[in-house]
Amino acid sequence: MKKNQKVYGTGLLAERKIKFVLMYTIFIAFLFASWSISTAQSPLTKKIDTLAGEVEKKVIAWRRDIHEHPELGNREFRTSKLVAEHLENLGLDIKTGVAHTGVVGLLKGGKPGPVVALRADMDALPVTEQTGLPFASKVRTTYNGSEVGVMHACGHDCHTAMLMGVAEVLAGMKEELPGSVKFIFQPAEEGSPAGESGGAYLMIEEGVLENPKPDVIFGQHITTDYERGYIGYRPKGVMASVNTLKITVHGVQTHGAYPWKGVDPIVTASQIVLGLQTITSRQLDLTTAPAVVTIGMIQGGVRSNIIPDEVTMVGTIRTLDKGMRDTIHERIRRITENISESAGATADVTISGNLPVTYNDPELTAKMLPTLERVVGKDGLVLSQVHTGGEDFAYYADAIPGLFVFLGVRPEGTPPEESIPLHSPLLVVDEDALVYGVRALANMTVDYMSMEK
Ligand code: NI
């Protein structure tokens, strides 16, 4: 018994020892595994942040230079030259003159892996700057026949400068990169001059998403909704699809004192404007998605006592849902035609444009959230509202999975209710925010590559 007991006791002890050793081994193995997972990305992550810090001053200088020399869509000659020279100096393969003035650079990493596309837009707006900044634009030009000032009032100067910075950061780690990066510097995001095509649509037509085909695309837009150190994201539809609406109402011209002798297209057009407003207010389920129908211009008549023959109206349609977009188009035609008929007039309705909803791939968005959180911290990453503005990044994200985020640049100390919107002649940007944009794009690129290699 004693012996047996001893044997039994020794056996128990041995078993405990084995259990302990086993658990200890598992624990060490687990520690090692988690260490190797976390360090699989850390050398590049640390390097990105170091290089981004080094390039920050240059990014601000490029931004100021581009800001002082803004160019309208399809006329970004100086800007694209600046970009092309920079990419060439970094040793990238470049293509210029894509979709008029676009520049595309390819950085081939030293290791095999996916192709990540990064996009910035380069064009400015016909806005006369009133910021009074030392590098404010004094440029003037002729736009659709009128003389106007030109200003980077939508922050595309920042987008271009940040992507130039990202190119420098990633070129600085070329050999360690597990994949390739396609840098897309795009003209005419705000639209092309009358009679010209351009922007993302033309870039795609001219093959920017081929040879090599990017697996994903990332882009960003500055916003004065947030201060520096904040990034807004939203899965699925985030910015609206855009259609342009043109209505011509045909009446019968007559003397203003004898309206019964003609058909008044001005009164008919007025009824149509009000009728169209019932589409969004009475006929759509706005709990599904927001929608907007705006008439922005009415033209007709030459003097007080002549009822004209014709009235022309143009407007814009914004939606975040494809089905809803089709419904709106159908209702616009129905309301316009029936109101016209009731007045004895006729009307032509033309709906043009094909800008899709800017759609953030939900899976890609979820994959990139930890990266964005690392860049701005847990509190800095916020769920963005949907925007009824449009963005032609939508064309890329319609063709391949894309993610478009919003970078906070509202000057520190400005309350949200006093923030100056984009496209304002008074737009001022907190330039210290730009390094966050450089880090966001560079980190998303490298993390995506590390996940998918
Ligand atoms: Ni913009």
C-alpha cells in the first residue's frame, strides 16, 4: 500500500509536472505567436510613421505651392508637371497625359503581393479666394465665358500634396513592400469645361484600372466637419449619385395683358417646380435613404408684358439608393408631363449624368478599421454621416472594392457650427492635419498588402 501509495503519489506529481510543462510551453508558444503576429507589421508601421514625420514639412510646402497656383479641371498643367517630376525622382514608372492632364505612377514593391490603388484629385474651382492667407490664390481665368477667380476651395491641393507624400514614404520602403502601389493623380473631379469629358470616368476609359489591375482603391477627402486627428468612415453608400435634370416647357407666346390668347409656360413651370418638391416630401420612403431634387435655374422671357414661348429649368438629383434613383426619374417625368398637359403646354425632360453612389465595400471597410484606429486612436475614428454631395471616386469604387474616408482639417478652436464649408472662398485648412492623411493612406496600403500577400 505504502509503495503503491508512493507510486500513485509520484505518478500524480509527474502528471502535474507534465501538465505544468505542457501549459507553460503552450503559454510561451502563444506569447511567441502573438508577438510574431504583432511584429509582422510593426517594422513597416514604425517606418511609415518615421518617414511620414520626415515628409510632413514637404507636404505642407507642396500644398501651399499648389494652393497658390490653382488650375481648373482638364487644365492642371503645372500641377501634373509637379507631380510627374516628383514621382519620376522617386523612381516610379509614370504615365502622363492620362484623361488630359492625369498622372499615374506605379511603385513595384520588392516582394510579391496585391496591387493597391491610391487616388488624389488635382483640380480647383471657379471661386475667388478671400482668405487673405500669404499663399492665397490671385489666379483669374475665363470659365464658360465669364472671368472668375480660381481657388482650391475643395481641398484638392491637400489631396495631391498628401498623395505625393505617401509616394515618398512608400518609395522609401520599396524593397520591403509586399505588393505594388498605383498612384492615381486625377484631373477634373469637379467636372470638365463645357463640351469636354474628363475625371475618373475618363481615367477608367483610358485604362487606369488595367495593367496591372488594382485589387482595391483607397481615397480621402478633407472635411471641416472634424478637427485634426479625426477620420470619418462609413460602410456602403457614403456619397450621393448625381444626375442633372433639364426641363423645357413649351407654351404659346402672347401679350402679357391677354394671357388667355396663349399658353403661359412661366406659370406652368412654377407649378412643375412645386410638383417636383412633392417627390421627396410625399412620395419617397426617406427612412431608406436621403434624396434631394433641386431646381437651380429657371430661364424664360425678355420683358414685363410678353408671355414667352418657352421656359427652361435645370436642376440636380441626389440619391444614395439605386432603386430610389430610378423611382425619382420616373416621377419627375410623370409630374412634369401631367402638369404641362393640364395647362395645355408640353414639356421635354432630359436626365443626364451617370455618377454612381460612392460605395465603400463593407468587407474592405471592416478590414481597414483597425488600421485607421491605429492612425488616429479609438476616439479619433468616427462614423461619418452620409453626404448628399457627389464624388467621382464613385466610378473607381463601382469597378473595384474601394474605401473613401474623410480627414478632419477644421482649424483648432473653431466651433463646429462656425466651420467654413468646402467650396467657400473663406476655406482655411489646418495643415498639421495633413500628416494624418499621409499616415492613413500609407498604413492602409501596407496593412492591406500584409493581409492579402
Ligand atoms: Ni472635392
